[in-house]
Amino acid sequence: MHDAKQTLERQFPEMRWRCLSLAADLDRIQRATGGDAILSSDPRLQMLRRAIEVLNEPGPDRAERVQMLFSDTSPAPTR
């Protein structure tokens, strides 16, 4: 089992890459025709913004909270 510092050292390059990748994706959307409107109105991007907020909140259950943001919690259809 790694301690926190070892875990961070091992994971940091990938964590940094994921942040840069998301930033690049958002930049591409914004530069495309209609990008500003999509960035401000699309519910998927609103979920991403909420997920980023969750990352800044304290607590050990960030992954669960982010997963729940992207989960369909509506009742299953009846037959």
C-alpha cells in the first residue's frame, strides 16, 4: 500500500493530463461555430461544471458523487 505522497507522485502526471485534455476539449467547443451558446446552455456541460465543483469539495466520496451526477436515477420503465 502506498502512502498519500507516493500515490500523488504516481498519479499526478495522469491527473494533470486529464485536466489539460478537458480544457482542450472545452476550447475546441468554444472555437467552433455556436460554441459559446453550447457552452452556456448544454446540460452535459452543466453536469461537467458541477462535477468540477465536487472535486473541490471536501470528503472521501468524490468519485461516488461525480458518478451520481452522470447516472440516470429515473425509475426503470414498466412493461
